[in-house]
Amino acid sequence: MEEDIDECAEGLIQCHNHSRCVNLPGWYHCECRNGFHDNGSYLIDGSSCIDVDECATQIHTCWNDSVCVNLPGGFDCVCTSGPACSGDCIDEEGLKHNGQEWNLSLDRCTLCSCKDGRTFCRRRECDCVDPEADLFCCPECDSRKSSQCLHQSGHTLYRSRDSWIYSCQQCRCLEGEVECWPLACPVLACKYSALAEGECCPHCVTDPCLADNIAYDIRQTCQDPTGITRLSSATWPMPGSPCTTCKCKCEILILIEHTMSLSHLI
């Protein structure tokens, strides 16, 4: 097998100073350096790499009163006058100095910092090894038994702030107490929907006879096997078959067979 020659490492190739040599199997490529991009001619020696004007394209990170100055392969921020030249941040809670960190008064779990005139906020990191960890912000660090919750089935133990779904309800453990509320189902953009057995939210169906949300029209009727006319939505036991229930739906006779605790459509 022929061994590849690294033209870049061997110094056999001289790329333009706006680009760098990248070795390829059996070949090489002069790739534009950071801060430069090709002008579209893609010359092999990289001489088609031109400067990216971060100031003109507004991709710089200069802050407040500072002025962006384009440089070959980069940019600089020059601040000669103005109150924001210090890099301080004007916050709702007052002036914050460059490099200062603070917690929001309305959310103690959010940590904000001032950097070069810009405010950055993030959720406070949790270190469960730290004995002073804020359990309100870091519920995963709360190992107290008094803060745990028992699942309704009695088989699972949850920590504070854990959540789960039970009987089509969204439940949450909040410092030893279980709170549940109805599960929010997505809004369906369809005319007919049905709720499958064992599911919490309905799904779209195209057949109105399979829909659960259809409005019954008493003007629609069914003819049962004995010749009796039944109104729409009516149910009755099938003669001679006590385990079967009949239902009139969409002018169609549906038989429902009951066996033990299971029921299904025939």
C-alpha cells in the first residue's frame, strides 16, 4: 500500500498567509484561516482568502459605547468616551460593574453576571457534595426522607420536584406532598378524534364511526337483527347472547362482546 506524503508537514507547500495547509490523502488543501473567507475563486494556494469585516457584517461582540474597528483576520473594540466604556451593565436592580455576579431578586436560582457591558444569566449549577447547596434550586440534592413522595401505587419513591403521570394526571412531588392536575393534551386540528384504550389523549381518525367526539343525530337509525329500529347512540343487550351489547352509531350496528374484564369490538 502506497504511503501518503504529508505535503504540509514536509514543507513542500507554501500556502498564502491568509490560509493554512491541510493534508489530504494524496493531496493537500489551503484552507482559509479564522477571520478570512474565500472570495469565490478558490485558488489552490489560498490567495483567494480575503478578510471578513466583522464590523460591517455586524458579527462583532463590541459592547455599548465601544466602536468596532476591523482588523485583518479579526476586529477590535475601541471605547473613547461614554458611560459604558467601563464595561459596566445597567440592570433593573441598578448598575452592575464589569465582572460582577448577582442573583435575581425574583428568582434566587438564576445567577447573572456582567461582562463587557452585557448581562448574561444562567441557572445556578448544583453541587450536591456541597453541604450548603440550596435545596430549593437543587431539588436533586435533597435526600431528606421528609421531602420524598410515594407513588399512588405504593411501589415507587420520588424526590422533591420529581414528576410523573398517573391516571391521566401530571403529578409532582413538592417537599413531601404530591400535587396532581389534569394532563394537558395537544389541540387536534381534525374534525373527528378517538381515545384509544389505555391512552390519555385522543388522536385523529378519518372514519366518523370510530370517533368519540361525534354528535349523535337521532334522525339516524339502525335496524337490529330482530327488525327493531334503534335510534342513534342507543345500546341494548343482544337477544340470546347476554355477553354481547349492541350500539347504534352512524347508522351502523356495532356489537360489543364482554368477556371477564376485557371488551373489544367484533
